[in-house]
Amino acid sequence: MEQKISFIHCADIHLDSPFKGMSHLTDQIIDQVRNSTFEAFEQLIELAIEKKVDFILIVGDLFDREDQSMKAHMTVVRGFRRLKDHGIQVFLSFGNHDHIKSQTFPRNYPDNVFIYEKEQVEVMDYLKNDQRLAKIYGFSYNNRAVETNMVPQFKREDDGLFHIACLHGTAGNMNSDHANYAPFQLNELKQLDFHYWALGHIHKREVLSSNPLIVYPGNTQARSIKETGDKGCYHVVLSESEDPVIQFCRLDQIQFHKLSVDASKWTDITDAVNEIERYFHKVLQKLDKVLIELNFYGATDKVIKWQKEGHLNDMITLWNEQYADQTNWIQVIGIKVIETKKKGEWQGGEQFLRQLQTTFHQTADIEEILSPLWHHVDGRKWLDPLDLEEQEELLSLAKDEAFYLLHSMGDNE
């Protein structure tokens, strides 16, 4: 009888994500946003039961923080118990956000959950009807960072029908906003005789190779404007004689969306409001709940004036209150005004621009710059340390603000 296995591959669930920078949202909406990672996890459990899979692979960053909340802990425990009731196993590894030493509560998960406890590759068996069908290889982060290449530790054993490797890390030469942890080269994975490489850490889903399958599922719920598009997991079927089957399954509850609008022809602010609302109507025909960033390009002096006088912030408040009570809603998290200027109009000239670009491309020690805040008697009470991803986002925001100020200074010459 031909053997096959069916499983779900997911990663980067990030329960307890704080969703920072959402100051424009109403309390009602921010509660929904912060609950979205939990709802995505619950959808994952429902999907596994519906598909009647054999097991789930969770490849790192189930939790967003080292100090997990009681809500996150109990959500996971209850979800895993439901899976046990349906005969579904879980193979769980921890990543840089929820490394193995960060344990707020005992991991008293049911016995259908198998945890990779070490920062060394371990091998676990998947048995079905007392027959070993798969060998599943994986490891967990011992601390916040694993900077060494873990691939040499993945050594395929002889027995077992299917061989699956779980790796939370960064593919070499990848253009990513994420820290370069457990780095590897794609060719390294291809040279090893595994049937499926279940990756994690990168939040953008991508199939790096079809033979063998080497897959980033992305995260299950977007957490910032950098993470647009559908988010979810992959359902995978491996069989002895047929090609593997892989299907993306959407899990996200809320989507982030960027909307660029030509502001060059607006004559008054009513024109702007009416045009944007027509765009909103089109977006809501495709998506249910949307956090949107507006980019006004080709902005005239009139639009710049609206921004300086606070009218654009008033527009955000108007829209967010207007849509907040709807079942399908749209909320504006920010507006960027992009004015078209010739190079000669930049304050300081082209040479200064090149120097500024170079400065931003160089590695900046954000921790050193922000050190006075962390050591301030009041600052250290209220400010949480920034992880590497948050530091990179702060640098990106600073870059945007610097170029916006250059535009503004050019206007005042």
C-alpha cells in the first residue's frame, strides 16, 4: 500500500505582537488588531482539523516575546489539546523571538507535541499506525541569536520514508528586513537528500526551490506596513510515487495595504477626500479588514500646506471614525506626502544627498544613539529595549523623515 503524509508548515506566528505605531486607531480597532495573531493561530488549528493532517510543523517564533502572556500560553495549550483530540501531532521549534530559555510558564503541552529542546539538530520520528513514516529534523535557538550555519548538522538517517528538515534562518544574499540568523546558502540545502525543507524567520512567503521543496511560509498574520499581501501557511502532501503537492492557505485576519494616489490635480481638500474614499470602496470589495498607508505623490504646495496645518491628520481621524463600526473596515495608519522636485531644488545639492544616502546605508549603532533614553531615570521605567528588527524600522523612519525635512527646507528658501 502506497504511503503518504499530510502536514501543515507554518512559522512566525508571533503571539503577543504589540503592534506599535498605531496611534491613529480607535480603541475598538486596536483591540482587534492586537488579537489578530491569536485569531490566525486559532484558524491554523481549525485548518489542520479540517484537512485531517497528520501533523503541524511550527518552525520558530510561535511567541513574539521572551515574556509570554497568560493569554498566549493558554491559547497555545488549548489549541494543542484540540489537535490531540483529532489525532494530530505538533513538531515545535523555537526561534530568535521565543528562544528555548525564555519560558514564562511551564511548557505543559499535551503529549502530541514534540519540542526541539536544543541548539543542535535533533531527529524525531513520525509514526502512523505504528509504522515510521517520517524523520523530522530540527533545532531551537538557545538565545536570541544563532549566528552560525546550522546546515552541516542536518545529517539524513537511513531509515524512514520521508525526511523533513526544519530550519529557522536566513537564506544567503536575501534582501530582507530581518536579522541574518542561522545563515545558509540555498545550494547547501539542495545538496542534502531531504524531501522537504520547512523554513522560518523570513515573513515573506516564498518557494525557494521546487526540487527539493524549500519553502518559507511567511508569517501567519502581518504586523506592519512592510508585510503586505496574504499571510498564512502551507498544506503539504508527500507520497511515495507522486510529486509533492503544496497549497498556500490564508490565515490572516487583517491585512496591511499601501495605496499611492496622484495628488497633483487636487484643487481643494474635498476633492482629495472624495477621491480617496472611492479608492477605499474598491479596496473593501477585495479585502475585509485593512490597515492602510496612503502615499500622496506629486503633491503641490497646496497639499504640503494641508499637511503643515494638520488637515491630513484630521482626514485620518475622520476616516477612521467613519469606518470603525463597520464589519468590514478600513483604517488609515499614516499619510506620506511625496513632492516631485528636481535635483537642483534639494537643499544642500546633489553631493549632500549622496553623502546622506551613504550615511543611512552604513551600519548605525542605534543602541548607542538611544542609550541616554534607556539610562534616563524615567525613560528606563517606560521604554522597552528594541530588538534588531525594530532598530532597522526606526532607522527607516528616520530616513523618511530626513528626506521630508529636506523637502520642507527647500520650500522655505
